[in-house]
Amino acid sequence: MQTLGAVIAPTTVITALLFYFGLLHAQALTRYFGVSSTVFGFTTQDYLVRSADGLFVPLTLIASCALGVLLARRVLVRIPITLHREGERAVRATVAILGLVIIVLSLLIAVGSLDAGFPPESGGLLLCLGALTLTCVLRWHVPGSGRPLRGDSAHANTRTVEYAVAFVLVTVGLFWAINSYAIGVGTGRAQQIEDALGSSPDLVVLSRGRLGLQAPAVTETMCSDRGGPSESSFRFRYTGLKYVLQSGNYYLLLPATWRHGTSPAFVVPRSDAVQLQFYPSGQGVPLAC
């Protein structure tokens, strides 16, 4: 049961973190364009796929730090430690104070009392670091100190509670850090889309009915009169648009000259009555329907 719990609990937390990251990423991305993410009906798979965006850097840093700790531990274990009891207590007290200071800093950041230009994710990361530091102090054992680890049931129960509290604090810290980091990544990706609009493919939207896409850069053309013979099954044609994303049954489209906070965004239903045509940027689009 201990082995099963050690595997299931971290896996569940990691999956929840990935889902949470993807959810906040999608919300920040669409909010930047002035659209609610609930319109698109993102699925769990969409959120998990989006969670891969921006996680490469933190995962690399975490894996590198973990590898460094493991290598340092392997080296230190082979070094004889001959601390007197007074020296051991001094080291433990110093590390404990350091852990408490780190947790206090994270709480001050949480309540907004401390604002010294820290990154938004620093509060959650500090909480994780402080919790792990205090856990190390509680589980401290120096070889040769004459204080072996006890194996009675009371000590085992205490150890279980210590690990459970540490697990909760680290999990809360991770969700806290992911909350700020995911919003920042989603907003950053939206800004990159805005900056790259000029070089993205030009979009022509053909529709059997009027979509009412109105913006300074968007042009609506009626391909045929309603009372006359139809030359095309698509009666309306819209140019001056850029494609952003598609999820569920909706497209998110932007005017070619879209700017944050000043231009509208268009959510167009995906159906057989709408057709999208893409053309290389800057080479022009056909004028005929």
C-alpha cells in the first residue's frame, strides 16, 4: 500500500497540474483577445496538450536541480561526518530558521505585503522550498551522532503526518506557482500571435449567409444577388482576416490590423456554410468570388 500510494498520489497531482496549467493557459490566451474561453468548449485533451507549452524550461530546471541534489548526496554520504551534538543542533537550528524565513516570505507575497519585484511564481516556489527544508530538518539524522532512527509505531505515525503535511504544502505551492506561470505563458503566446499577424497567412472567409464581420480592415463582398442566378453557393466573402485557433465548433479570427484593447475579435461557427481559404501573406488574395 505504501508503494502504491507513493506512485498514485504524485501521478494524480502531476495530471491535475497539467490540466490546471492548460486551463489557465487557454483562459489567458483567449482573454487577451477579448473572448471567453468557455465559448470554444475546450476538452480535457485540449488542456493537457496546451500544458506542454511553456513547461520545457521549468521541467529542465527542476530535473537539473534534482540531478544535482542526487549527485551531491552520493558524494556527501561517502564523506565521514563527525559533528558533535552541539554542532548538529546548531546546523539543524540554522536550517530550520532558514525554512521558516522562506515560508514567511511566501506568505508575505501571498497577502501582498511584500512586493520587491519578485516574479509572480516566486510565492509558490518559496512555499515548496520552505516546506521541503523543514521536512529535511524533521527527518534529520547524522551518521555517527548516536541518535539512530526509531522504528516504533508512534514514530512511524509521526513520520506519516510529517510527510502528509509536507505533501500538502508542496502541492499547494506548485498549484500557486502554476497559476501565475500559466497565465503569463498564455498572455505571452497571445502577444506573440499579435506581433506575428502581419506575417501569418491571409484568410478569406466564404459564407452562405451574412456573418456581419465589421472592422476597419475587413471587407465584405456579396458574390451574387439573392434574386438572381447564383454563381456560387457562398454568397458572402470576407477578406482582411487572420486565423488564430479552432476548438470545438468555433473559429477565432482577427482583423489583419488587430491591436489589443482597440480591435474586435470574431468567433465564427464551424459548419458547412462557412469555408476558409488561406493565401501566402503579402501576395494578395483573388478579387473574384
